[in-house]
Amino acid sequence: MPTLAFGTAIEMENFTWRDPTAMIQLIQYAHEKLGYTHFDTSDDYPGAQAIVRKALLGKNRDSYFIATKVPGLWNPIHAYNRTASFVNHALTELNVDYVDTLLLHQPWGNCEAIQEQWRALEHAYREHSLRAIGVSNFCRSALDCIMQTATVTPHLNQVNYHIAIDDSEDLKKYCDAYGIVLQAYGATLGSEMFLAHSCSNSSAVAMAEDARSRIMNIVEAVSVKYRCTPHQILLRWLIEKKIPAIMSSSNLQHLRDNMLVFNFNLTFEDIALLDSVQVWPTVQGCGLGRTTGWGSCV
Ligand SMILES: NC(=O)c1ccc[n+]([C@@H]2O[C@H](COP(=O)([O-])OP(=O)(O)OC[C@H]3O[C@@H](n4cnc5c(N)ncnc54)[C@H](OP(=O)(O)O)[C@@H]3O)[C@@H](O)[C@H]2O)c1
């Protein structure tokens, strides 16, 4: 799997694309000129799979890697069939014979619902329409639930993960132990800011802004040393930890910068300094401080 993915959940307002044509051109530019080969999308990003399909139309299938996601379901009844039809829908929307990685987007629903959804992914994996299957936003208890009945261990868990994450449940260690690749979104601490703003609590917003500014002061100081940008340091830290990442940007210079993180290494001391930044503060009832992201189990 290519280490850095191009995230397609960008340039959306109220889950609607601002300019789909521009997005298609951006993906083509990233693929043809900047060397992006891994595109992360989802059935939950309305229209995104079709945009990816149009952008990659006519390109050699071996030249790109597609990861997509199917929505988590609350109800175990019909969960198997509904998930199977989401998988077929994704293949049709993307117009591909196979998807490189397909993830269950959120651990919604009870354990039985999760197990039924996983069974549908296992079936499609065995039928070769999915090259790898995984989950997203899964905490340990949701992974434990899958393991009870899984005949295929998830290949990947895509979660909110960055230098200030509170990984008090040792999710990374857990994934390593089972051979599950932990993949990061939210490298730039955006998820916490989004949650702070969406919980309509002004003290949470102030706390989030304060935490982000303290963390970014340290990151900026490190970035000066390497003559690069703070975003590159945030991304490089993940690479140093052997955590593949997804970044999205609609800015060509940023897309270029993000690809340059493979050209330098952080020193042991700087990694230790970044490891030591304060963890994200927990705000009860607001989602801040949660480990994995958008699931229901965190
Ligand atoms: N599984 C899930 O539940 C889940 C949840 C969220 C996201 N994702 C995936 O992860 C992708 C990334 O989402 P994210 O939330 O983690 O956002 P992100 O990529 O961490 O942040 C995007 C923001 O960072 C800015 N940015 C990117 N590179 C930059 C650079 N080099 N310098 C300065 N600014 C830079 C972008 O602004 P500019 O446009 O100005 O560059 C944009 O505002 C999504 O597109 C999606 O594919 C998955």
C-alpha cells in the first residue's frame, strides 16, 4: 500500500462538492505530476467515488490504488445483505473489477451488527473483488468484537492519529500485535478542531484552540530546523512511526510539500520532543480527547 494517500473528503460544504470538475483536475494533477497513486474515498462522501472514477478514467489500473469505505450500520437485521450491496455499489461507482482496500467506515451498531457487516466484507474478499479489507475508527473493543467471529483478520484500521493523540488504550500496539496496519487521518489535528466547533461549547473551542496553538508552537520550532513547514513535520512524524497517512489538500503547493516528506528524516531527539507534546485534552460529552475518531465506541 502506498504510504501517503490523497484524501478526497475535501472541498465539500454540507457534504456537497463545491466544484467537482476542479476536484477531477486536482486528482489527475496529483496522479500524473506529483506521484500520488493512493486515493482514499468513501461511499459516505457523496459523489466522491464517481469523481475518483472520472479522474482516473483510461489510466492503467496498476498505476493507482483505491481505498474506499462502506457505511457502518446500526441494525444487525439485513446488515450482511446491505453491506454486500454497498460493496457492489462501490465497485460500480468506481467502475473497477476490484478495490485495493475496502473498509467498514464506523463501528456503529452492536457487536452482532459489526460481525454481520464484517462477514459480508470477508465474502467479497474471498470472491477477489476486494484485495484487502479493513475497518475505520475502530477502538479495541470493536476490534475484539470482530475477532470473535472473523475468519479474515482486518488488514487495516484507519483512525484519527497524530502527535497529540491520547492513545491510552494502546490501539497502535494492539493493531501491531494482530498485524493490522494502523493508518492515520487527522495528521494536522483538524478532527479535534472540527469536533470542538461542532459541539457548540465555547469553552471547548477555546480549549481546543489553546491546545492546538501550544502543540503547533513546538512543531513550528522543529520545522525551522529542517527548513520545512509544520505540516511536513506532522506528516514526517507519522512516517517515522511507520504509520501510513492520508492528507487532503486543494492547494498544489501543499500537495507537493506533502510528497517531499520522504526526502528527510527527523533525528531521534526531535522525534522524542514531538512524542512529548501534551496529549489532546479530554472534554466530556464533546468528543475531544477521543482516540479513534468518528465511531460510536470511543
Ligand atoms: N475514516 C474516517 O472517518 C476519516 C475521517 C476524516 C478524514 N478521512 C480521510 O482523510 C483525509 C484527510 O482528512 P483530514 O481530516 O485528516 O484532513 P487533513 O488532511 O489533516 O487536513 C486537511 C487540511 O490541511 C491543509 N493542508 C494539507 N496539507 C497542507 C500543507 N502541506 N500545508 C498547509 N496546509 C495543509 C488543507 O488545506 P489546503 O487545502 O489549503 O492545503 C486542509 O485544510 C480525508 O480527505 C479523508 O479521505 C477519513
